Amino acid sequence: SAYAARLVAAVFPDADVTVMVVDLAPTSWWQRLLHRRDGSGGDPAEVLAQLDEARLIHRLARDPAQAIAKEVALGYELVVLGATEAGEGTFSNLIDRIVARVQVPTIVVRFPSIDTEETMPHDLLVPVTASRSTRAAEEFAYSLARARSGRVTALHVVNRPESEGERIEGQFDVFGLEAGRALVEAAATFGRKLGVEVQTGVRVAPHAEEEIVGMANSGDH
């Protein structure tokens, strides 16, 4: 998407960027013989307008996910995908299949379906866990914040176990909070190394994903 391209341009201004357009190959033999595509082709004009000196390639394929994975295997270091809405699901089936096939770091940019102005983000929320993917998300968020003079909040949510609807208190909360504070403090230290001041927060909730979504939709990020 054009929005994903804007993020790439802000965070990786000196990167060699390739924009790939995959059109569906026709099912009939005579269309394939004439190199005709099935349906209207993708228009990369809006994406290219956000990038300086990007390389454009076109592919015709029956399986776009396989074609993208094959291209990525040629030596790319990062894949950036613009995600479409998928109803109750997170992403479309195509996005899921691409992510499953590629063997390099991948960023999926999902723009809300609601009417929202496509401005660059200024307040960023980064959920923090003890994983390599979290550290990659932190690096991207900090780089974007530095480029846009933005603010970042590193959040860790401690999953609070429940038994028959009642909260289990005691040492679990203490240990969980201590571990969470250590994680967000490490995230803040990493942010400072990249030139960004990071606000931190640790919360306790029965469902971490709901807590994160609630904070993201609060209007503060």
C-alpha cells in the first residue's frame, strides 16, 4: 500500500527498494499464450510516488504468494506488505500464506478500514515481550519515531490467571510485574541508544491482547 511505502521511506531512506506487482495469470491456455492477465492489473503508481528511485518488477502468476516467496528468496533482507481487511480475521489469506512462506523478516502494515487520515504516526505503542520479533518491532518503531520526532510507549501486559472467575493473587503478580518492568526498561534503554526517549508501562490483565487493543484504540496512540 502507499501508506506502507511512506513508512518504508521514513525508516529506510537509503535502502534499495523493489516494488513488486503480481497479477493473476489466466486460466485458459490462449490467454496464457498471449501473456494476458486475469482481471485488472495492479497499479503501483501511488506506491512509487512515495519512494525515491524504487525498482519496479511485474510478475504473472497463478499463485501470488508463491511468486512473492520465490522473488524474496533471491536475496532480499526485508519484506513489507500492505494488508487488506479480512472481516473477523487478522489479515487476508494471501497475507497469511506469504508470511508463512518467506524466510526473511516481514512487516505487515494494516491501515484501518474506518475513515482515517493517512498521516504518519506520531504516538507509537509497542507491546514488549521476551522475543526476537519484539526487538525487531521496537527497532522499527524507534526508527520511525526518530524520523518523525514522535513518541513511543513500550508496554508489557502480565497475563493474570483466573480460576473459576476469581482472580489469583499473590506471588504471581509480584514476579510478573518484576519481569515486566525489566522488559520495558530494557526496551527504553534500547530506544535511548537509537536516540528516542521511551515511556514505559506494565499492566496486569486476564487477557493481554484485549488490554493492548484497548490501549491502542484509546486515542492516545
